[in-house]
Amino acid sequence: MIKVGIVGGTGYTGVELLRLLAGHPHVQLVTITSRSEKGVAVADLFPNLRGLVDLEFSEPLIDNLKSCDLVFFATPHGVAQDLVPEVLKAGIKVIDLSADFRLRDIALWEQWYAQTHRAPQLVEQAVYGLPEFNRSAISTANVVACPGCYPTSVQLGLMPLLEAGCIDVSDIIANSASGVSGAGRQASVANLFTEVSDSFKAYAASGHRHQPEIEQGLADIAGGPVGITFVPHLLPINRGIHTTIYANLLEADIDVQALFEQRYQNEPFVDVLPSGSHPQTRSVRGSNYCRIALHRPGNGNKLVILVAEDNLTKGASGQAVQCMNIMQGLDEGTGLASPALMP
Amino acid sequence: MIKVGIVGGTGYTGVELLRLLAGHPHVQLVTITSRSEKGVAVADLFPNLRGLVDLEFSEPLIDNLKSCDLVFFATPHGVAQDLVPEVLKAGIKVIDLSADFRLRDIALWEQWYAQTHRAPQLVEQAVYGLPEFNRSAISTANVVACPGCYPTSVQLGLMPLLEAGCIDVSDIIANSASGVSGAGRQASVANLFTEVSDSFKAYAASGHRHQPEIEQGLADIAGGPVGITFVPHLLPINRGIHTTIYANLLEADIDVQALFEQRYQNEPFVDVLPSGSHPQTRSVRGSNYCRIALHRPGNGNKLVILVAEDNLTKGASGQAVQCMNIMQGLDEGTGLASPALMP
Amino acid sequence: MIKVGIVGGTGYTGVELLRLLAGHPHVQLVTITSRSEKGVAVADLFPNLRGLVDLEFSEPLIDNLKSCDLVFFATPHGVAQDLVPEVLKAGIKVIDLSADFRLRDIALWEQWYAQTHRAPQLVEQAVYGLPEFNRSAISTANVVACPGCYPTSVQLGLMPLLEAGCIDVSDIIANSASGVSGAGRQASVANLFTEVSDSFKAYAASGHRHQPEIEQGLADIAGGPVGITFVPHLLPINRGIHTTIYANLLEADIDVQALFEQRYQNEPFVDVLPSGSHPQTRSVRGSNYCRIALHRPGNGNKLVILVAEDNLTKGASGQAVQCMNIMQGLDEGTGLASPALMP
Amino acid sequence: MIKVGIVGGTGYTGVELLRLLAGHPHVQLVTITSRSEKGVAVADLFPNLRGLVDLEFSEPLIDNLKSCDLVFFATPHGVAQDLVPEVLKAGIKVIDLSADFRLRDIALWEQWYAQTHRAPQLVEQAVYGLPEFNRSAISTANVVACPGCYPTSVQLGLMPLLEAGCIDVSDIIANSASGVSGAGRQASVANLFTEVSDSFKAYAASGHRHQPEIEQGLADIAGGPVGITFVPHLLPINRGIHTTIYANLLEADIDVQALFEQRYQNEPFVDVLPSGSHPQTRSVRGSNYCRIALHRPGNGNKLVILVAEDNLTKGASGQAVQCMNIMQGLDEGTGLASPALMP
């Protein structure tokens, strides 16, 4: 059994990790920390785990993590970088779900997250945890930086095209919409039920923190800079990201359906839908699948790529477990096989 | 492996059965029928099952079911009674999720369901599938009549009290509210998103089909007639039933919290919450748990019992799988251990 | 034109007052205060009012209110009592939407609101603002204490019965459910979209602050004490209260439908639905109507009363405007005639 | 008083017309027709209108419309064209909310609506009812073809830019999302609460019926062909359209905020938000406003235009009433001044 700890387990990625790990056949949950909820039973905060998770929240101290083989960080941005060095020194592997180790350009990170990075040396060492692109590096990593929820959807939606070099990389549009769980579990007026329900809006249309991560990720895949306009929107749903990508094909006579099907034929969690389909976010609710469909309106050169994932699963905790499985030499889908909850 | 068939697999209890059985370690799904969707791949109708369920819908004919050990009927009321006799004759066990075999009083059934019962002889033989009350009879049954969603919540909320004889059985109130999936997956104006969303109402307040089933079930538990007023309401949620029960305690100095905890201490799927709790339907979303909490406003004799279950899981398909496990001698929780999806 | 001020205009009852008063033909909005949003344009906080309300929030000081004829207090409990004495001294009438002046029993108020009451002398003077019961007293009042949202629905649902003396007043059940706007517009985890959406629960089942107000109001109507069990629930909707009341008729041969129709035939905002109806909360969304329907399951003595209102309108700001119209000698429905928004 | 009739009043644009016209000071509702609901009181179908609209549905016959000055058609596509000729012959003005008279290219209409057009001669005569572009022609029209909900949002979002000639018209993206009321009030599985709630998807991504109307409208504004990719999405909300438009500015040093503010400064129902804003659909819920905000991510040449409207109001029935006001020489905003309902 892999002994697993979770640092920062009171948010939605934390409870999602617990939900997935509670059913993982090779994992023993040994520690979960929360400064604010220290001493509280996990099941008191998250009653869905009553009878299934017995732990109490403990202090986020290295001593409480020492018996772990692997620790997930489900902390807000800027927290993991302080504790991760100690954890690594203790010979424990780390999967960080925050943005702390995603951007290789430290100055860019500091600009978007408005703080000084306190562990820049670890950024070089960290492996970007997108299995579909980085599987081999993940398998030997000590620190994995789990991709952001939006960036996962954009990269999976464009990967086959960028690898094949068949779209104009200078002008791509990614119009994304996310469920409210993407905003976290902090008290706020903006995310009250009464502010979000029965409504819809764009936000951060002039620039969102995931923009540089998206640009870095796409450039890595394409082997050169990619120009992309990314606009996120807030959906009145609990979970789910839907990204509608618009790209211009360089040649008209390419079979993009076949291109995607071939690229992802061996990927356990990327599902290319039949031609003409429209993925619904509910078809991946609570599951680790990413479903993709392709359209060419009027059979022109404009390609519309529809991508659906669960922001808490494939967009965060599910992908983290997938990375853990790869790091531990397990079958990549272990503990991740449940169908989405529908309706 | 138990070879399982599903008759009538295009509704919400059907897809919920498929979701649960797809992950059941001892079940092999061999047949799923639907007259209207014959030849269609299950995963085309329910994309959450892509890659997990390979079957196509076939005609609901006995020949398509003959290789099964057990068949679930997830058909509308009045359908199972025609095919079940043949299925039983073929030596196949049956779990019916419809109301066809729930009421022992045939005349009452015919009155509430406005049709002639065509297999009254089977009603006597059928075992009411509420494991918490009928476990032993279920284990040897050939036909199980799965309880209705509302009746499950009402019976579990009152069982310890009726068995202990500590409430006035002549005047009980059950104020229930259900998610929209309880209304099924038929085209209708009344259940359009735009008719239900951001709204709430009672329905059938003068009398609902589940009233006689509730009365029969409570009488069986109490050993005599029980007077109950049951009013259902429609919630703008996908899944979940919440029943608020009001009963008058016969004596003031009873510890109802202890009574419930003792009664349900060995029940795998009934969870008595700590004193002062309020169960949320989301805490059982997609899970087979029923969560119960008890309140005595002003410490008076009025007992308020709060019951939450998922109408598609413990209120239908999950309970059906629980019954199957009992009938097949498996651990009762096999395939039913996943935590609820939260948020 | 009546010069109107609003103290505490940043909550949901505040914006609802603004929405209603912006269209009121005899009202001039002169002041709106908010300590936290001082200097901010109202339309920046509530973009639905862009182009319709020009005011900025100002400090809640008596000097900013002196030009008003009437001031609404839409403040949290415990705030109005400090400023109202000064406002009254300046010859300005007051309608308080908080609980500060609702309970005549000061000790009871202090117990439920956990603070010392600082203007008990005003409580005697305050008139309870339920027009259907107190119209005449309201018309000459200087201070009106607007009823709570739940108490309005319970009192309107029981008034004809209590006045006629035809139910057992010792054992009434009021099972209520409210939209989330009833919880206010403060930052909180409990009322995040992701905590409330697609879920349902009871809360405060052991005792809610509206219990003593309900008991006082019903006793005033009945002319003696009334025993009622009140359990509130939280609905995943923005607006709307639905209360299901259970009462025992003292005699079987009473025509309750006629009783209600007669009692409310001249009430502009109480609508008794035809026999067999079920009021939906959306049928009163944004309107000042309260819709009521009556059922007698199995034609027995148990009477089920279904009551729907908008908690922000008839349950708060609409009722406050109705009281203002009465106090100012206007037609009671002025500015309140818009149909509910459906869908 | 203008005597008004409504043909086809049982859908959502019908009830929205009724809601708006019930409060219109210069309108007398004289007839409302529905073949299926003939003889039913309007208030029985739409309880929000109880006490406010007294009519019954009648047969859609010319004899029932003869006393009208103006008739709204709120019928499905393909219905108005049969009755409109008779209505016009009787000297009655017509505002059609369906698509029957929107497209000047009859062949294109027949291709997208899969039927033969039976009144092509009227198409020439019909005026496209977008007041912001066509006010003068509307004022003298006998037949107005009300714009579609999506096309309204796209045209208002692009009008200032196309008129100023400052964007590349060969490659525009309009990513739209609509509430479910846009799909109408017909029984269907696809629009059940349980199919739509807590989910999101694109639909008709390969081509939607509003595409040719959008192309025609933009070409009229631009004075030449415009290339646009339009992809609609389905939101789990009752009302509201949000369109996110992406366009390339031809020059970097243009002040688009000023351009929009100037263009719309005298428009009563187009509201250009301050720089940096993000319009929410709820800010226009039930109102006739269209709110627009502009963004230039990274201050580049890509312009992001955010447009919010209520699909039933500015996108249908509100715009129809606005056209009526213009045709009748009334102030354009008569009966349309209510603020949006928020929350």
C-alpha cells in the first residue's frame, strides 16, 4: 500500500482527492492536514465521507507527513513552496495541485501571483503533470506540478493539431466556461448561490492567471510560440469545464477526426466522440474522462473543438491520482474507473 | 460472475443500474432491452458509459434474457407483470423496480394505477425489497419488489420508532421533497428545465400513489395500522429525496438518538447522524446511503426526523443492487461503496 | 412625492426595495446609506439599476436622512434600534425590515438574538406590518415592524382558520422552505453556490428565530396561544418561500375553500387558488402576491395548506412598500402591480 | 388604447408578451389565440398572470383578430406566413416573432427551415425589427420581422465596429450561450430539467439556423459580406443570452470604449458598461436592456466584446414591444422600464 498524505484538505480539490483515494485499492490515507480545522474529523466537514474516511485534520507539519510515501498539496497558491523542500528532503514524493511549480519563468509567476517565489530551484525539477504529453517524465519525477483545470482542457483540445502542425498557431481562441467549484471553498460574496445561480458571465476577460500556463504548455507541445486568446466564463454548475476552441486549419483536406482518434487511441482518459457530437459536462461529472468533439462549420477551414472535463477530476484531483499511478508504476486508471454521475 | 439483464434500460433507474453494475466485481451485464431504442448502443444514449458499457439495446423478449441469472425490470408501472412470469419460469430471478408487485392489495393497486393487474398470483410471491426490514426473506426470494423512493425514506425514518412502539401511530406527517429524476425520462412540459428550475411546489397533495405503499410498509413494521399524511414536493435538483417526518412521542424521557443508533448500528447503508445534524441530499448524491437526523424542538414531545437519500440509488437502483447482493449471497455492500459526489 | 431613504441598502432586501421604489410613481428616492460602500454608486453594486437609480451610498447618519418623509431600515438585526429613535424624533416615519421591533416580549427577543435590546420603549409603539391583519393600525403608525418572511407565509396560511376557530390550535405543523436570498448577502461558505446548488436540507430544526414571531402572530390572530412546530429548509433557488401547513379540522363538514376565498376576497395580494391547485414559488417570483391552495388528503380532517410567496417581496420589501402605501394613504397596490417573472 | 392581439400565446415568448403588455399603459389586450388551449383561461396556464390578464385562449382565426390594431405572432416557424396575409388585408399591423420574414433570401430560408415558404411576397415588405439599426423603417412598417435572440446580441455587439470599419470582417467569432427558454415550451427529453441542469454543452456547432440571419444582418450593417463563425451553447438558466465576440482590430490606436459609448449614447436599451466590466445575464433578467463590455487582452489587437441580453425580452418579446412603440409613435421605452430582477 502506498502511504499517502494530503496537505490542505479542506477545499474542493481536497475532498475530491479523498473521494477518489478512499476507493483506491493500493492507497492508505495516513495524514490529512489543515491549519484551520486541526482536530476536526474529516467526515464532519464532508459528510459524504462518513464511514469511509476516518482521519482527523492535523497540523501541516513535516512530522505529520514523515510516514508518507507521497504527499498531495491541495493548498492555495504560494503555500506548497514553503513545505515541499522539507518533504522532498524526507524522501517523499510530491504532487502539487496548486500553481506553485507550473511556470518555468519565475518572473512571470511572480507577476501573475503577486508574490515572491520562495523555492525557484524546485521549479526546474518539477515535472508538468499532463500524462498525455509528459507520461515518461512523470514516471520518474519527485515533484509533479499538476496542470490547471483550464490549461488541461485547452492543451488536450489542441495537442493533436499542434503536434501535426496543421493549424495557424498565431491566432487561436479558447472560450472556456467553468463550474463554480473552480473558485474554491472560501467565503465570498461573489460566489454565493444568489450571485451565481440562474446567471452567466465572463470574467478576467482582459487576462487570467492561466494564460501564461496555457501559453507555456502549448509552446512545449508545438515546439514554438503559440498565440492564443483565452476568456473564462462562470457557469452556474458545481463541476465541469467546457472549452470551445477556434483554430484555422492550414489545409482544407485534412481528416481531423482521424487525427484525433489516432492521437488518443491509447489514452485511457481522453475520449474522442463520434463526428457531429457535442460533449456535455455532465457526461464527465465526477469522472476523469476528457471528452472531445470536432466540428467544421460549413466545411470551411475554421475548426471548432469542443472539450469537456470535470474541473475537479481530470482538471485537478483525478489527474493528480493519474500522475500518482504513473509515478508508482500502477495501472494508470487504478481507482479512476467510475462512470460519470448522470443525471 | 452473475449474468445480469436489464429490461427497460432507457430511463434514469436504468442508467443508474448500469452505472452501478458496470463497476460491480461479480456482475456480467449480458442484456439490456428497450423496445424504442433497439439496436442503439447504450453509450450513445448515455455518454457517461462510453468505454465502460459495450451493450446495445435489444428487444424485450424472453429469448434475449434466457442466459441471465437475474433480471432487473426498470420499466414503467404495468409492464413487468407481463414478462416476469416467463422469466421466472425460465429459472431466472427477478428484481422489479416498478410498482407492479409492491402492493399486496390488488384492488388498491388497480385503483391507484388505473389498470387491471395481470399477474396477481405473483404479488403474493414477491418479497418487498427493503433490506433493513426484510433481509432474510429477500435472501431466498425469486421475485423482489423494490420499494418506491419516497416509501424507502419514510420507512427508514420511522422503523426504530414503530418497532419500539414509542410514537402515536395515528397521526404522523411525512413531508417529502424529491429531485426531478423521480419523474422519469419521458418528454413532458411539466418537467422541462424552464418549468422546474428556480422554483418549488407541492404536488399530489390530495393523494399520491406512494401513499398506499407507505401505509402497507409502516403497518408491516408496526404490526398494525398507521395513520400518515404524506405530501410530496418537487425540488429543482437532479437527484435526492429529503423527508421531514413529524411524530408525537408517547413518553418524554426516551433517548431517540440512542434508539436509532442501536437499531441501525449494523446496517451498512443507514447512517444516523450526530445529534443536532441536518442531512443534505448532496451528502448521498450517487451513493446508496440513507442519512438520518433527529430533532426535538423545544425538547417537547414532537419528534422531527430528517431523512436524506438519493432517489435513484437507495431509493431505486442502489437498493436493487443491494437486494441482488443479498439474493446472491454476496457481501451486501459489494459495488456500492463509492462516496457521494460532493460538491 | 414621498421622499424616501433606505438605511442599509447593500443586502438583498435593499436592492429589492430599490427595484420596487424605482418604479413607484409617488416616491422620490433621496438617500441610501451603507457604511461599507460609502461613496460607491448604487448601480455599480447592482447593475440591474443602471440608468434607473442615480444615488450613491452615503454614511448612515441622521443628517443624511433629514430630508426624508419615510425611512426603510434594511439593516441586519440589532442595527435599526440605535438610529430609529433619532429618525422618529426628526418627524420621519420608519419601516423596519429587520427583527428589531417585531417581538413584544423583550426578554424573548434578547434570548433569540443574543444581545441586549437598546430601544425597548419603541417596541411597544411599533405596529406589526401585516396588512391583512393590521391594516388600520399600520395606517396611523410611525414605526412599522415588517414581518419576517417565514412568519408572513405561516400567518397568511392560517389566518382564516384561526379567525374562524375551526382547527385544533394545539398541534400545527409548518414545514417551510426558502430560497437562499433569505440568508442575506454576506460572505459565507455555507451559502456558496457549490454548497447549496443541487442539494436540499432542513436547518435550525431544533428551533429558529422566527418561531417566537410566528407564535406571537398566530396568538394575536387566534386570541390565545397556538402550538406550532416550525421547521425551515433551504432550497436551491434564488427567491421564494413555500410553506406546507398541516392542521386538524375540528369539524369535517366545513368548506375551507369558501372560508379562504371569503376571507381574502378583498385582499389585493392574497390569491386563493382553485381547489386542487399547487402554487409554485415561480408564480410569485418578484411579485408581491401570496398564493394559497388547500387540500384534504382522502377527504379527512387533516387540512394541508400550501402557501407560496417571494421572500424578498411579500416576505420583505414588497410588504414594506405595501405598508408605506397604507401609511401614506395611497392605493395599497401602487408600484406593486407587476406580474411575477415566469419562466 | 392600442388594441392588441397575440397569435400563439402558449409559449415563452407569448407569456413574456403578456407580462409586458399587461403593464403597458397604452395597450388593451383583446385577443390571444391557441389552437391547443382554446377555451382555457390564460391565467390557468400562466398563474403569474392571475388577476392581471383575464382573457381566454381562442381559435387562431381572422375573425377573432379583426378588432385589433396590431397583432403579434408568437408562433413556431412556418405558421405566421399562412395567417399574416389575411391580417394585413384587414388593415392590421403585424409584428412576427418567428423567423418567417427575417431572411430576404427565400431559398436560404427554405433550406434552413426545411419547408416551402408560402408568403415570399411578404418577405420583401417586412422590416427587420432591430430598432438600433432600423428605427426609421420600423416606424412606418406594416410587418415587422423581429430579430432572433442570438442575432440581436451579435449585431448589437458588432454594430459600432462594422459601421466604423475598424475590424477585419473576414474572421469574426461569436461564441454564444443561451438559457433554456430559448428552446421553447414543447415537451421534449432533451430539455428536461434532468438533462440540462448542472451541465453545459455546445449544440449545432456545425451550423445553426441563426447563422444566415446573423450574416444577413451584419452584411446590412457593414455594407458588404462579413465572415463569422457562430457557435451556440446551452446554459442551465431560465433566461439570458451571453455572447462573447472575438474580432481583430485593423488599427491598434482606436478607443473602442469611446466608439461604443458614442454609438449607443441615445439608445434607450443598449448600455455600454465601464471599461473592465463583465455583464452578467442576471443584470438584464426580465428587462429589455442589452449590456455590453469591451476587453483587449494584453492590449493587443484582439478585441473581446461581451454582450448580455434576456433572450425572451430584448431577444424577443421586449424588442417586439419596443418595435410596437415605434410603430405607434409612442415613447420607445413605454412599458419597458422595469429593472431586471436581481437576485
